[in-house]
Amino acid sequence: MWENRFATSPDYVFGTAPAQFMVDHRDHLIKGATALAVADGEGRNSVYMAEQGMDVTALEFAPSAIARAHKLASERGVSVEFLQRDIMNEPWPARTYDLVAGIFIQFVGPDGRRQQFQRMKDATKPGGLVMLHGYRPEQLDYGTGGPPNAENMYTEVILRAAFVGWDILVLKEYDREVQEGRGHSGMSALIDLIARKPA
């Protein structure tokens, strides 16, 4: 489905600018630190992290999205290691990162989400950060992007339970106008998490 969506689009489905969440929290994007972008699509967030001086690896399944991500990185004059991966069924890089980011990666339900989050936690160095940005169930009322299934969405309860024992630096629910290509366009019900892994 995702390859078809990216391959048939005449332009970047979600635009080329990073999610506003990344810009809002760019103080966590430390020059020289390592970062992993999960299900990164066409590269807008991994490229932005690389522009901040981070050493970035990005995982994405769709070849058409990866091709656009390479183009975007080249145009911006940065280097990102783009790896084609089915993040639910194929191995991730055998290393850990200072920061692991998941931006709008809500394409799985509760069982898949537990596996997804566990892989993200395992990929984070002790003392490192997980940054998550996504939709709340109220997004279904807006219909301006995201999955059609409420069970795929995040709530504060879900995220607190998933990262119990971690130091939660940010956990925030809010509504905001989002203009990110044709994929995310309009008022949106959002939620952010930034959590630090115990040292």
C-alpha cells in the first residue's frame, strides 16, 4: 500500500519540511549525536536531523519513498544512511542510538505497536531519547490525515504505560493546524512524547 501511495504521487506526499514537532524540539537534536528515524517515508525528518549535524540512519520500506529521500538529502547537502526495511519483520541495525524518532508511524494496532515501541526502546542507548509524534483518537473527527482506526492512535495513558520506568520529559496533547503536503492537511489532534531511557 505504501509503495503504491508514494510511487503514484507526483510530489512529496507529506512535503519536504520536517514535522513541526521536530522543529519545536530541535534543542534535542545534538550535533554529532546518532539518530535513528523509524518508518521515515520520503526523508523530511531524517534530513532535518542531519541538517542539525546529527549522524542519522533512516528505516523505510517503500523504494519510491527512499528514492525521494535520497534526492532530498542531496538537495540539502547532507548525508543520511537510508536502509530499506520492513520495520515489523526485518532486523534493525545492530547498534544503539542517542535518539530514536517515530513521526506519524501509526500504521499498526495495539499488538504491532507494542512490538514497534519495544524495538525503538531496544535501539536507544542508555540515557538516550525516544521522540514520538502522532495522532490522538480525536483525529478521526477531523479526518485530515492518519489511519482510519482509533486503535492505532496514541493517548497519554498508552504512552505512559509503554514507557514506564523512563524519564518522561514531554507528554503533551494538543490540537494544531498541520500543513504537510497532501498527506497531512488541516486541523489535527496531536500528541507528543519525549522520554529518556534510564542510564
